[in-house]
Amino acid sequence: MTAKYKCKCWLTFEGGRQNEPCLWKTTTKFPDVSFDIRQASVQQDIGVMAVLFSGEQDRVEGALAYLREQGVKVDPVEGGDLVTG
């Protein structure tokens, strides 16, 4: 059995994307990738989420690439206890 791959990321939604269901679209396209929202803040002009993704590495990477294609900025979380997983 292959161990699950985990990836902690900051997702930044700008330019109206904070009002679109980008994460939902991603989960319908990649139902085998799980996500755990660890922190979120949505303002009028921007939305930021700390999310822990897990699943097979190629599928997680595919989901993150799909988010980027939708115009979501994806950055790895570095250090800290915020999204320990």
C-alpha cells in the first residue's frame, strides 16, 4: 500500500475568484484528493485559505495544477504549526 502524499498550501483567490467555487470545482474533478481547510479569510477583494491536501502524489499535484489553471495562486506552507498534518 502506498502512503498518502500530503501537501500544505496557501491558496489566494483574487480578481473575483474569491466569489467562485474554485475549490469545489477541483474536488469534483479530483474526488480522490481530500482537503482540510485549516484557516480561511475572505474579504471583498481577496480570499486566502490554508489547506492540507492528501492523496496519491500525482493526483494532488494535478489538483493543484487545476487550481492554478483557474487563476488561483498556490504557494507551499513553510514551517509553523498552523497546518501541521
